[in-house]
Amino acid sequence: MKEIKIESTFFVYNCLEDLPKDVLLLMKEANLARKNAYAPYSKFKVGAAILLDNKEIVTGNNQENASYPSGLCAERTAIYYAGSQFPEAKVLKIAIVAGSQKKLTNKPVPPCGACRQAIAEYEINQNTPIEIYFMGETGKVVKSNSLANLLPLVFDKSEL
Ligand code: THU
């Protein structure tokens, strides 16, 4: 038996204003998208904004459904839209803002496991890392230099 250790590194920005200019803009777009989330059941609204290498910014938000599992997270809404509209473009950065309407969300909210798996597909296909930035409604922003950091031991197409 042998032990394997996997390390991930994250970077924490104390506030929005500390972000690089392009990321601040992306975060603002994510926050705008968040306002249009359809989240009547969870009251938890999420917005995502994606910067592509063709300079396009694509946004999305969570879309819930009376049949709960039929809903979709913001990150997947956004990345599937990007994939459908700009299939040749690479995803450079994703900014995510999440917050509850029932209480103040002042700590960074990372993407769920299913969204990590979805983003991994794009990162692996394009063969370049995707930067992920996530935050609550207010407070610190966490940056991951790649999706791989957030999803060690990924299941991917090489298994098929
Ligand atoms: N949600 C997202 O949009 N992204 C995530 O990464 C986590 C969860 C949404 C799904 C659902 O509409 C609500 O937040 C509560 O789970």
C-alpha cells in the first residue's frame, strides 16, 4: 500500500478591487447575470461569466424547475451556451458569484461537483487551463489557476 497526496493551490483576494481589471469586469458581468437567475425554490441565485479567447463574454445563471432535478446551475448554463455559440473558442476565465436571498452570503462559493465535471471537459479538450474565480455576494474572491485543481482524479474521455 502506498499513500498518494494530491495538493491544490488557491489564491485569495481580499476584495473585488484587488482583482485584475479584466477579472473585475468579468465578476461584474457574473453579478449582473445573477440578478436574472430563476431560483424560486432554493432562493439561491448564482451568476457566471466566461471570457473566451475571441474576447467574447458569455454569461449564465441558474435555472430551476418545479421538477427539481431538471434545473441547471449557472456555470453549466454559461459554459454550454459558450460551447454552443463559439465551438472553436477557448475558455480563458470563469467568474462566479453566488448568494442566498435568505441570508447574507459573504464567503466564496465554489462550483458544485457536476459543474466541475462539465468545465473539466472543456479544459481537457482545449488543452489549456481555465482560471476559475468565485465569491459570495460580498467578501473575498478565490482564484484557482485551473479546473484540475478543483477536481483531482477526474473521470475523462481517456477512460472510454
Ligand atoms: N447552483 C449553481 O448555480 N451553481 C453551483 O455551483 C451550485 C448550485 C444552483 C443550483 C440551484 O438552482 C441552487 O444553486 C441551489 O442549489
